[in-house]
Amino acid sequence: MRMKQAGTILIVDDEEDILFSLRMFLKQHFERVFTEENPQHLPRLLKQYEPDVVLLDMNFRKGDTSGEEGLQWLQKTVELRPGVQVIMITAYGEVEKAVRALKTGAADFVEKPWRNEKLLATVHAAFNLSRSRQEVHQLQTRQRALTEQLGQGGAGDIVGQSPAVIDVFKTIDKVAATDANILILGENGTGKELVARAIHRASPRRDQAFINVDLGAIPESLFESELFGHKKGAFTDAREDRAGRFEAAEGGTLFLDEIGNLSLPMQAKLLAALQNREIIRIGSNKAIPVDIRLICATNMPLYEMVREKTFRQDLLYRINTVELNLPSLRAREGDVALLAEHFLRQYAKKYQKGELELHPSARQKLEQYPWPGNIRELRHAIERAVILSEKTILTPGDFLLHPDFHQSPDFRTDETLNLEEMEKKLIQRAMTKHQGNISKAADELGLTRAALYRRLEKHGL
């Protein structure tokens, strides 16, 4: 027997035959399918049924083929139930109207007459996206509640809704309640410390200290003193007893950033402390037990370093009970605009610039830049623009970006270094290869159909 999805589908169309056909088909795949002929009832039905996906006709008045009424109800639906995925039902060949619907907020569209397998794939994709966004919303709600409870920033500081960031939210939610050692990997500027603090603030140790140690900034000669502490007189400048970072983190979280920078002798000393769960201050023979939650982070390739014998394999296994890979900003589709708006509000308030906006062309420029420095680079770019601009609407000229493609592992050399031209040529190749088949070309490019339609229009293809 076919397993049904535990989801809710709402179909709004003025043709009774259409409603009957869609309901009978989708009822085989989803637990709840509701239909309605009159779009005037949409506000009530959205509240009553809380649908995951809405299938909405483009035209409701007889003889009207403009699609305007459908677009109005689309906009109303998105306003009343943010996050709901709306699929527009269009007549065959009305691609131009469908593109307008995508711009207004539709997730996708289906054409009459439809093929059942294609219709089901479109509804499933919209349903999965809707559920993913609901999960993010639930996680962020819990994180905001924690933030209010603590009076501090929590995981809610992590801005984004891309699938890559959703995975990060899920991992934080799962591991925070445990005492498992966490290893956070990611490029510079991806927010490793932010994630470490989010894990701490969502953990049972939240009321204890979070101690951040930048191992890359500690000279080897001071390593033991900084981490394990010392007794008075242990060395020339030891004028008094001093607790190290392990003791300072007692009962809380110890975050060791840039752990890949440790030399082999320092790695051996750290491993001994982690294995024994105790430290010995320099100048003392007394072992001091420590109770900490360990989180480590690095942007270095630790597994390659293990093969090259520059990083101890036993230490790697000790610190990565759970491994969390942070995505680069390039891999977070749609998050650049969200982050840009977030930083814009933040710095407009900080520098007392009032209400500032991003011009659509500026937003486009930010979204097309590869961001080798990731979130840190984006934040600095927004801050600089806010400080220097005297306008209320920031334009492309306010952002002086200097991409260094050698820093971007995702970049591949081509005959041109212009991102716009490269994107256009890739889309042309995909469309030619698949003889204009939108679905296959989108799959080849790693895009949704809606995203590909937007790019086709942007490049005039």
C-alpha cells in the first residue's frame, strides 16, 4: 500500500471537473486534500486548514485570461500565510503569466492539461520546501525563546533559510543537549564561533562560562600556561597563581578555535588533558579534574594533515564525536540577500543612519559576488557602505568588491571571468543540451524550475 505524506493540500479553482480530478489524484499521495471554487474564501481556509501547499488557478472570471485575479490572490495568500508554497494552475502556453507569478511569490506552476507524474513531482517539491521552512521556523522560535530567557544572542543570531543552513540548525538542535565533543569545519568567515556559542546557549551548561581560545594567537612557549595555568614562581613572569582556560571553563564550554594551527608537541599535551579530563598547572604536581564541554574549530584540512602526519589522528578522533561542516556563503542560495538586509538594519542603527534600503541592482550585485571571505566579508562590505554612503537607498556603486577567485574553491577557470557571462553561457549550454527542456536543464544546473525561469528572463534567453 502506498504511504501517504502527512501534509495538507488546498486546491482553489472555479472549474468543478478540475477540482475533482486534482483531489482524486492527490488524495492518493497526501493525507488531507481540500478544494474550493470561490477564492473569496481563501483567507478563512488558510487559517482553518493551515495548508502546506496551495494550488491556485490564474483566472476565475469567465472569459478573463489576464491572470490578474490569480496574481492578486497569490499575493494575498503569501501575505496571510508566509512560508506556504503556492503552485499556479495555468492554461497551456501561458509561460509569460507563469513567470509573473513566480516573481510575485509562486513556488512553481503547472499547465493544463497536466501529466500526473509531473504534477506530483511539482507538488512534492513544494511540499518538501514548505516543511523545511516550517522546521526552520520552529527551530528559530525555540532559539528566540532561549535568547529571551538568557537576555543574550543564541542560535537565532544565525541568519538564513537555505537548505544548507537548515541542516546546521538541525544539527545544533540535536547536539546541544549532549556533552559530545564537537568539531566545526568551514572556511574563514563562515561563522564557526557563532555556531559554537549557539550550541553552548542551547545546552544544559548555558548558565556557566563560554571560554573562547584562539589557538592560532598563542605562542608555543605560552601554550601550557594559557590552557593549564601556572603556580607563582613557575617561571620569570609568574608573579602569582593563575588558572588556565580549562579551569576557567569549569562546568561550561571550552571553545578551541584554529585547532589546526597547533604544533605536534602542543597537540600531545592537549590530547593528554582531554583523555584524562584533568590538567596540571606549570610548577605544580597536583592534578586538577576538569568538567568541560569541548568544541573545536578550524578552516584547515585536518584529514589531509593526518595523512601528512602534521596532525595527530588520535587527537582528531578525540575532538570530533560530532563533526559539523559549515557551508560557504556561495553554497547558501538566497541567504546573501537575507544577511545583507540583516546587516543593513544592524549598521544603520549603529551609525544612526535611519531607514536604509538596498536597490534591487545592488542586491543583485551582492548575490552574484563569490564572497571568498564569506559572511565576515559581506558584513564588512555592508558596514563600509553604510558608513560612506549619504543616500537612503544603497546602489551598486556603494559596494567596492574585489573578488579573489583563487580563494574560492568552487571557482573554475573559463574563457571569461565575468560572472554574468559565465552564468549565461552555462544556461545556454544546458538548454541546448536538453533541447529546451526546462526540467532537465534545471536539474543539470542544480536549480529549481522557478530559479531557471528567472535566470532565462534576466539574460533574455
